[in-house]
Amino acid sequence: MKKRVWLFALFLVTMIGGAYGFLQLNPPIETGTLAASGDTTSVVVGIANNGFRDVEIVEVLVNHEEKPLKTGLQVSNASHGFIITDDFTGEDADEYRFTDVNETAIKRAASLSSAIDEIYGVSVIHHEEVKTVHIRYSYFGMIFTDTVDFAAF
């Protein structure tokens, strides 16, 4: 009986460790579209969720872990695309759906190129040039960070 308990415990630890390792090696968020204004103070990062469940964005930081002036999440489809703007409530942005990054979960199976599925773009406005965007998100209770480099853009 004692041997079965130990084998079950070893099996359980192995399965949990394997699942954790798999998730660490295969993060669910994929970045695609990169767009920026001429002075790169306003940028858009297209993201897709290739995971098994929805992903929630925890925070978005720029450059050296600085908090940007404004962040928003564009929810669109591939035929409509994204907009690069310095004002989420302006006249040009009226045709696009902006939400708070913490309010909308990135649905699973959202593809970067699907005309039917929703696509998501993290929009960032900052007072100086954006060189990197750090997107922190939660997936299965773990926090991941995806960093996008705009320096070579």
C-alpha cells in the first residue's frame, strides 16, 4: 500500500513538472504585426493566442520597464486591420474597437491572419520613442513576459 502511494505521488509530481515545463517552453502568445508612427511614440503589436485557453494581459511596459502614457487593446479582424493613433478616442479611432488591456481576454485560437476570428493588437502611446514593448500576461496561473523590439524597426 505504501509503495502505491509513493508511485502515485511520483507520477503526480512528474505530470505536474512536465506540464509546467511544456508551458514554459511553449508560451501561448505569438506576436505578428508590428506598426509604429513616424516618431515611434505610438506603436501597435499584433498578438495571437495559440494556447489551450484564454490569456489575460496583466500589464504593458515600454523601454526600460516604464509605464506608458496610454495602453489599449484593439479588437478587430484581419480584413479591417489596426490603426496607429495617438488618441484612442479621436475621430480616426471611432471605426476601431479599443478596450482596456486588463478588461479583455485574448481568446484562444485567435489567429494573426484569420478574416473571421478576432485579432488583437496592443496599442501603446508614450511620451518618448518606444524601443521595446514588454507584454506581461497570465496563462494557467503563471505569468509570462513577451518582449518586442522596435529598435530595429
